[in-house]
Amino acid sequence: MELGTQPIVAAVLILTGTALGYALRKIIAQQKKNSIEIEIQKRELQVKTETQGAILEAKQKASEILEEAKAEEKRRVGEIRKSEERISHKEEVLEKKLVDFEQEKKELKEKVERVRAVQEALREKEAEKQRELERVAHLSEEEAKQALFSAIEKKHEADFLERLHKLELTGEERLSHKARDILAAVIQRVATSTASEVTTTSVQIPSEDLKGKIIGREGRNIRALERAAGVEIIVDDTPGAIIISGFDPVRRHIAKMALEDLILDGRIQPAKIEESVEKAKSQVEKIMKDAAEAAAYEVGIFDLDPRLMQLLGRLRFRTSYGQNVLQHSIEMTHISGMLASELGADVAIAKKGALLHDIGKAVDHEVQGTHVEIGRRILQKFATDKAVIQAMQSHHEEYPYETLESIIVQTADAISASRPGARRDSVENYLKRLEDLEGIANGFEAVEKCYAIQAGREIRVFVTPEKISDFEAKKLARDIADRIEQELKYPGEIKVHVIRETRVVEYAK
């Protein structure tokens, strides 16, 4: 081959190879394109199949939901229809009842009118009859009644006085024989006003600087004292005093004695506080024991259980409406003994019942129940005589009177508690009662003067003898007593004396 033709051949070969490569790549690309189109068609077919399945499933579920909704709607329509029927039925019944009610109301109104007409006619006839009687007698009804009463009293005054005098003479012997029953059956009126229990005790301190020592660093001293004594210590701006607050009077007294001992000693710290509280407890126990022994010795009772004596001593620190309970019990015991002796009852039972009647108050803030019920349980626990329990359990009428001694104890309790000054009461109220008592008596005619004596337990009324007779004086006493019962509130009873006396004065010249 010639040298000049070789490049041409090479170029032809290159072009031919390029053309063949291009044709081959185009064939391969066409095959891949066809393959991808087939895959896409497959995917499209698969998606269409799945979509159709989902649409069918959705249509099926929608159909089910629609069926359920239709069923629910049908059920609710049925219920609404039934409710409407019931409401319609009730409306018919109510309308019928309303018609009946209106008819009854109309009939009742007619009956009321007829009754009013009859009453008016009766009143008119009664007034006409009264006017006719007054015309004939020339007196009003009240005047005729008063004239009749006055004529009868004047005509039979002597007979009345003689009869009353005879009844008094014959009644004295009968009443003397029945004195026991009369005294035992008397119901004492007891005042029921309430008063607050004393729950605080004050301790005087020599200087204000001690308040800081009592409180201690970060309050440790005051907390130790409160914890040991079981009370609350109040340190405020009150000058020269510290307040001890607590429901239990024994614990308050223990705290007071311990605090006074600490102030006197000057060393105030937790260890010393506990020591002082224990010392105060021993002292208070001795005070209660001595008080109980002194009370028992004073009233002459020497066979009490030592445990009862311990509880009795706690009453030394209890008050009721300002009255010391132990002193009240001692006073009751003396009164019960005298009453039992006069009435022929068992003196020992009456005195024991009176001394122990408030024993439940020693622990009534620690045990549930009234102090009477607590006291009964305490006496039963210590095997106290049943007659003593019966004597003490009725002093507030919570239990029936089973024995004469129980009535005596209740009477003694009323006497001791209701006497003036025994329990807290203001002087103004006391004087007001006396003024009201005298005012009632002075409101009657023929009363010359009157005096309230015996702390308001008795009133003496002096009348003008020319204006009132002996028989009228007796009637006046009853009228005054009735007015006092209606207008005044008081414990016990009030005796009314009406005194009618004639004094004749002459002078020798």
C-alpha cells in the first residue's frame, strides 16, 4: 500500500468504528429504555390494582358505617318518638289534674265564703244578744262580772277565811308527815347559762430580759418546756408576764410551777427545764393528794379508794362557771348530809354521792362522754357501792331518780351552784334581777312598799290595810308569784310574803 493512502484508511476505520460504537450504544440504550418502560408499566398496573382494592375496601367500610348510622338514627328516632308519647301523656294527665284542682279550688272558695257568712251571722246574733243583756242590766259584761265577783267575795269572805284557816291547820300535820316526799320531789330550777373554761395561766416575770432566756437560742428552751409540760407558752408584748395556755389545768399548774422555779434559779436550759418539770409534777401530785385528804377529812369520809382520792384531788384545779369543783363538792357533801339526816335517808350514801358526783370532770377532757357517764364508769371500775353510783348519776337528770339519796344529791347540787356568788355572774345582772323583782311587786295596787331579801330568794310586800282585806292579801300573794314565774328567769324558788297589819297609835298626855 502506498504511503499516501494509509491515513485515509485509518480515518475510514475510525469513522466506521465510531459509527458502529454509536449504533451499538444506541441499541443498548433502546433496550434499557424498553426495560424501564416495562417496569413502569408493571408498577402502574400494580398501583392501579392496589388503588382499586383500597377503593373497594373504603366503599365497603363506608357502606358499613352508613348502615350503622342508619340503624342508630332509626333507634334514636324510636326513642324520641317514645319520649314524645310519654311527654304527651304526662301533659294530658297534668291538664286533667289542673282542671280538677281548679274545680276543687273553686268549691273550697265557695265553702269558705259560706262559712264566713255563717260566722258573721253568728257574731251579729251574739252582739245583738249582748246588747240586749246590757240594755236590760244597765251594765257591760266586764262590769257585771266584776260586780258578781265582788258581791260573792264580800258575802262569803268570812267563810273563805275560815275555810282557808281550817285547811292550813289540818294541812300542817299532813304536810309534816309527807315532808320527806315533798322535799325529795321538789324540782330545782337550775340556771343553764354557759361560761368559757379558763384555759390560760399567767406567770409574772421580774424583767423583760427573761423573755429572751425563756425562749432560748432558736427557741430551744421554750420548745423543751412545751414538750415536757404539754402546754403552749405564749411570749408576747404583755409587760411583765408570760402566758401558759393549755386545756388541762393540772398541766398548766405544773408548767407554772416549773417556770417559776426556773426564773428563781436563773439557769434556763433544756436539761434544767426537764428537771424542773419533773419536780413540779411531784409537787402538784402532793398538792392534789393533800387537797383530797383534807376534803375527805372535812366531810368525814375515810373509806375511799386511794385511786379515787387521786382523781378527787385533780378537782382542786378544775372550775365550773368560775366555781372551784372540789370546793363545790365539799359544800354539796355538807348540804346532802344535813338533808339526808332531816329526811331519814342514808347519810353516808348521800355524802359519798355528793362528794364524788363530779369525779368524771377530773378526766372529762381525756375521755369521751359526759362527766356523769365518765364518773359512773370510774366508780364501777373501782367497785364502788351501787347505791353511791345511783345517788350521783342523777344530779343532772341524765338518769332517773332511783333512790331518795339521788334526789338529795341533785337538790344539794342546785343549792350549791345557784346561790349568789357561787358561780360567775355579773353584779349588774344580779342587781337587775333584784330591781325587776321589786318592780313586779310594786306594780300591784294597794302595795305600800316591798323589799327583796335573802339574795333575791324572798320578797316581802307590805300592803295598805284599808285598801285590801285578808282574803285579798292571799290572792295578791298568788298573783305576785304567778307574775314572777311568767316574767323572770331564776334558779330555785322565790318566797312571796304579803304583810297586812293594822297599827293603832295613841298618845298619853
